[in-house]
Amino acid sequence: MTTYLRPATSLILLMTLITGAVYPLVVTGVAQVAFPEQANGSLLRDDQGQVRGSLLIAQAFKGDAWFHSRPSAADFATVASGASNLAPSNPALAQRINDSAAQQYLEAQGAVPLDLLTTSGSGLDPHLSPAAIAYQLPRVAAARQLATEALQALVEQSTLQPLIGPPVVNVLALNAALERLAPASK
Amino acid sequence: MHSYDYAVLLAFFALVLIPAPWLGRFYYKVMEGQRTWLSPVLGPVERGCYRLSGVNAETEQNWKQYTLALLAFNLAGFVLVFAVLLLQGYLPLNPTHLPGQEWSLALNTAVSFVTNTNWQAYSGEASVSYLSQMIGLTVQNFVSAATGLAVLVALCRGIARRSASTLGNFWVDMTRATLYGLLPLCVLLALFLVWQGVPQTFGDYVHAVTLQGVDQTLPLGPAASQIAIKQLGTNGGGFFGVNSAHPFENPTAWSNLFEMASIILIPAALVFTFGHYVKDLRQSRSIIACMLALFLIGGGAALWSEYQANPGLNNPQVEQTAPLEGKESRFGTTASVLWTVTTTAASNGSVNNMHDSLNPITGMVALVNMMVGEVIFGGVGAGLYGMLLNVLIAVFLAGLMIGRTPEYLGKKLQAREVQLLVATLLVMPVGVLVLGALAASLPGPVASVTNPGAHGFSQVLYAYTSASANNGSAFAGFGANTTFHNLMLGLGMLIGRFGYILPVLALAGSLAMKKSAPLGENSFPTHGPLFATLLVVTILLIGGLTFLPALALGPITEHLSLGF
């Protein structure tokens, strides 16, 4: 029995030391030097240095003067994150989407883009498609009394267009830029 | 589909298939103790491990000794994780003061990580401390994958060696697989992921005030280092609850591509490692062709299915396009489906979209990938030893058809080998159909179902398939954290893991002892298109015949009732 016991216990402890402690510590050390912004959560700070969120984590935006984020099944909870997990055949899904479409529908703009009606996998999706932003643009422009052209320029600055993925707009970055350009009257 | 959809498909296959032959040769050299360019750095660490554990790297073990060593090591790992999860409330590196896990949850989690399943009945950011993530879960991510690799090379040696009584040394195989096989790749991937935006810090959760003045807690932690091994080791257990859908786990389309390719990078390479063991790379090519064919059949069906708008949402106010519920904007449909197919083909189980919300046929592809026993690339080591079992079954069937004693690479398959093969055929049916039927028919356990109709049955079926196949993905609406499911799914995971490992090692021992007969003119060739086709058909028939009735009750009924 001891022929197996000693190597089993000592190797699990050694592997714990190597892969459970040394490995994450080395990666943390290199990461904190090479990529400090990302390693600490890609935080967005205001002029006073106060943390206003992470560029990777969606926030709830309410009211006409803001671009709204992708809907969240967990109401933008970060601990713990969550999804609706509604099946395509679940009547509750169709009900929720139809209700939400009735609220957001604008006749001049046609059907509501699906990403404004569906909740994401994480509940914290920081992005929307350019079409979903364009759908909201007239409302935000009117509320902030901005020309749509000025707003479109801001949208383009917050748009990512990777070679291997769909184009997306970071809603938090866009709203932060919007707030610098033309603060919403509180 | 847009140009970026084709680009991501192309980039994915290039990242997996181009390095595979080279990486496969590297693994062969490492596992046989030959010098590589990493030896100057890792050699002293490796020898230090043996000295401190009293292991003589020169001695070899027969199959029984090898099995006992493996079981002792897995048991020690289980005890450690179980204890850490129960006691994390009293241990350091717990910035949010999380209490210990409830006993059945801790048991389920420990079994889950030791068996390379990484089924998660908990949400990482809300119930596991940094310490538990590191010394409990990350460590098992490494050594469970290393255990799979060790079993595979033991089987490779069993097939390649002639009249031999030993299969290698488990302690040495496990150590080499961890140090050379997994660690270096993980460091590279982890740093790439941090660059893309994955946190890697020991700092506390950060408090933020949103632009509209709401308090927000941002969970952080040493995430990148764990995500790297959870992908490369085909583990799949997320650092955060929603796994690779979480923007901190998978922030960009590029992080997504690399995490996805990492799932089957090593399993694809190991097919070539096998070719080096048996000194015949034609065998590797026919096996990888079979894996690719099955992958493409499933992938094609899943893409076709997921690009169809949900007929249940036919409303002029709603954009009619591919469903987006449970998907992230930055991945889109193609990269979400590709991930789903990859993670279930390999026994990874991480998700970048919520499988519960997939169209029925897409969900069925995920189920079938698991039901055929995770052999389409499959888990690290586990995928190929599972596939080699199917190869032997195909050889046996061919032997029956041409009326000769079946033989594989010069080794005759006799009664004992066939008995062991049949034993492994029972693993998935017992885990999925017996345990699943129990869960689906008892009133208490069935309360975990959260979607109505046929999909509700699919949720139970998916949970028990995922556990038995050691996958770990879920139809995540299923309320798995009950004492019944924690214990039954834990049992399913143990059956699914050791129900293969024990017969495989016995088979390896039995094959190693055989003399090798030279291949004659009448031998059935186990390379080339004919054999690859036979292998594909064998896998689909065995899986299909066993599980078709269950699939008809779940996803197929749901598909038809939705009116696609």
C-alpha cells in the first residue's frame, strides 16, 4: 500500500505547488507588468479617479438620453451573472420578446433588431450590433439635442470590426463618450 | 453568413490542424522521455518531483500496478479538493468571505474536477474562493487531463509493444504530461488572454459606481491562468458562472477563436502521437479523417439549424433572423455554434452561449457528440483512447464480415479483448439511460426542470449525458444543485470516467503481452478511406441505435412541434 500512498500524496502536493501556486503567480506577475490595464479588469475611471465600471461589463442604462444595453436576464447582476435559459419552444420567451418589441417598436424604423429583444448568455454583454445602435440613435439625438451626424461619429469611434467576428459597438464606451460631448441634463 | 463567418471557420481549422503533426511528435518525445528544447528548464523540476516522491523513473509497472497508481493518485486529489471546498471559509485567499460548500455540492464538484468533467452545480464568482479556484480546481484541471494522457500512452504502448508485461510508469507519465504537455502551452494562452482583457489579479472585487450612479461589484481574480488550462485540458469549468460567455472570461472575437481552438488542439495532436508509437502515421491520418468527418457532419447540421429564425417569434415588430437568446453579440451565430460543436465533440463542456436556448437540432448535435462517447477529438487522452476502442470494434466487425480472426496492427483480438470492449459499450447507456430515466421519473428530481414540454425532458437527458460523457456543459436552466442530482450526476461522472479507464488499461495490458503477427495479404487494412468510412458508420450506429428513442422524445419532438 505504501508503494502507492507515498508517491500519490507527495505528487499531488507537488503538482498543487507547481500548477496551483507557482503557475498562477508567474502568470500574474508577467500580466501585471505587461498588461496592467487588462489584468485588473479594464476599468473605466472618471476625472476624479472614481471607478465607473469595466469596459467589458455591461451596465443598465435607462431613459431616452442614453443608449440602452443589451437586455440582461439577471438584471445586470455581476455576482452571480446569469442567463434566461429559456428554450426556443418556451411560451415565456415569445411572450417576453413580443412585449418588449411592442414597447420599443418605431414604425419609421421597421422591425426591432433582435439583439435589443433577447438576453445575452452572460447577462453582461457589453456590446450591441451597429443596427441596434442605429435603431436607438434618433431617440438619443433628440433627447440630447445633438445632430445625428455628430452622434454617428461617436458611434464609429466605439465600433469594433474584427476580421473574424461580427462588428459590435461598446455601449458603455459610447455612453461615456456621449456624456463628455453633451452631458445629459439630470 | 458573412465574410467574417468564413474567416473564423477557416482560422479555427488552421489553428487546430496545422500544428497537430508537429505537436503530436513533440508529445511522443516527451512521453518517451526523450530530450526536447524544454528539457533544460523543466528537466530539473521533473527529477526533483521524482526524488521528493520516492519514484524511480526507470522502473515500469504492469497494468494492475499502473491502474492502482492511477486510482491512488485520483483518490488523493479527490480528498484534497473535497476538503478545500468544505473548509474554504476557514482558509486564506477568500476576499469575499465565502463559506464552505454544502457537502453534496462539494462532493459533486470534487468528483467533477477529478474526472475531467467540470460539471458545475455552482457559480464560481458567488461560491468558490480564489484559493479553492487555484489549489483545488486549477490543479485538477491539470492532473485530470494528465491522467487521461497517461492512460492513452499506456494503451499506445500496449498496442505497439510485443510480448511485454509492462505499460510504463504512471507517476512518470502523469508528471511529464503536466510539466511538458500542459504547462508551457497554458502560460502562452493565459498571457494572450490577459492581453485580450481577461483579468489576472489577486486583488479584491472592485466597487464601481455606474454612469447612472448605481453601485456595481466587479468580480476579478486569477482568471486567465485557470481559463487557459480549462480550455487546453478539455476541462471546461468556468471561473465565472456563465463560463466563456462571460466578457471577463472571453472578451473578444480573438480570445474566442483561440479558446475554441485550444479545446481540440491537444486531442488532435495526440492522434499523431499514436502514429509515432505504432510507427505508422497512416493510422493517424485515417483516424483524424474519421474525426473530421464526424465533426463536419455535426457542425454542418448545427449551423443549418441555428441559422433558422424561431417560428415561434413570427411577429412583424420583431426582426426575423438567427436566434440570439443566450448568445453574445461579439461572437454571433457562427462562432457560437462552432464553439458548441467543439466543446461537446471534445469533452470540454465550457460554453460561450447558453445551450438551453439553442434551436432543437443544434442542441441535439451537442447531445449526439457526447452520446457517441466523446471520441470526435474528445478529451485530452480520453478522446483517442475512446476512439481506439471504436477502431477495435470496427476491426472486430470487419473480422466477422470477412470471416477471419480480427487483428489490429498485428495484434489478434480474442475473447478477453472483446469482453473488455463490450464492457466499455455499456458505460454510456448505463449513465445516460438508467440514471437519466431514474431522474426523469421521480417526482422530486424532476422538479429541477425549468422549461415546459419536450424541452424539459431534453434538460434531464442533457444533464445525465453530459455527466456520463465527462463533458460538463449543461442546459443550464436545469436546477442541478439538489442532493439527488449532485449524488446521481456524481455517480454518472465516476462511471463515465473509470468505466472506460479500467477496461482500457486491462486491454492495454492484455495487448502488450501478445506476440505480433506480421500483416499478411489477407489482413484487413486499418488505414485508407474504406476503413475510415467503416469507423464512422460503426460510431454512428452504436450511438444512434442506443440513443435514438431518447432523442426522439426530446429535441426531435421539440423541433417538429415548433413548426420549423
